[in-house]
Amino acid sequence: MWRWLLGLALILGVIAGIVLGALNPDPVTLELAFVQWTASLGAVVALSAGAGLVFGFAAATVLLAFRRRKHRGQSMQSSEASESPFDA
């Protein structure tokens, strides 16, 4: 089921990219620190949205892993604290 949804999302993303590129053909120039780049407005918007998605998913993955590790450490500490050597 996940493959079907992933394929559908991929197809919708490609269609949205084509529409975005067709509706925004005006050339724009990006002036970064040492680079000057000219591309269509649609391409610039699509690339910036894609970069935002990639960085957002990467940040979410790191934060969720950190949160899971922290939660696992706290649960181990609480289980160790509840065990006493005098309980036997």
C-alpha cells in the first residue's frame, strides 16, 4: 500500500513541477556569495521547495532519533531505580 501512495505522490509532484515551470517561465538571476545563476522562476521555486523538504525531513529524522534515544534512556533509568538490591 505504501508503494502505491509513494508512486501517487511522485506522479502528483511531477505534475505540479511541470505546471509550476509552465506558469513561471520568466528568467531570474540568483546572486549568491561567489556564484551567479540564471534560471526560470519555476525552476528556482521548485528547487527551493525541494531543498526545504529535504532539510526539513533530515531535521525531523535527527530530532525524532534524539527524542527516542532520550526517552529510552529515561525509561531504563526509571526501571533501574525501581529495582533495589534489598528487594530479594
